[in-house]
Amino acid sequence: PCKKEIKNIREQLPEWKKEADFNFMTVSIDESRTEGLVKSYVKSQGWEFPTFIDPNSDLKRSLNFQNVPFTIIIDKNGKIAFMHSGYEEGGEQEVFEKVIELSKQ
């Protein structure tokens, strides 16, 4: 599900960026032994946005989520404005609508 969601978001990012000023990044919670695989996958997909690796799942623990993908939108004040767990086809539009809403504040 993570790869599918990121693929769909990546395809829409150029258009979204025309409508709102925001940053997009990904965080992998895969184990440290798979770090090389994550990096090569990111490179093979041509992702031009930052991808961070959290091999100890510190982020997962601190935000107390169980399912991935887990989407977070952080507002301009550094506060979490939106969180969503899981993925369903087309769900990325809800995320973008929230980004637009926050960018107007």
C-alpha cells in the first residue's frame, strides 16, 4: 500500500505544487538491514523528494500508529494538523484537500 500511495502522490505532485506551497517527504520504518534496499528503490523510482529512514520505528512509537502507510500533515506552525492510517485508492485526494485548506490559513 505504501508504494501505491506514494506512486499516486508522486504523479500528482507537480499539479499540486502549482496550487499550494508545501513540502512532501516519506519516512521508511523498515528495519536497518533493509536500508540499502530502500535507498535503491527510491533511486529506481526517481523520487525527487526527501526520504528518511527510521529503522528503530521511533516515529511509529512516538505517534502511536500501527498501520502503514501513515500520513501526517504538519501545519506551518509545526503542529500536526491531520493524521490518517492506511490507504485506499483515491485517498490521496483527501490529503491534498487538507493541504489546500491549511495553505489558505
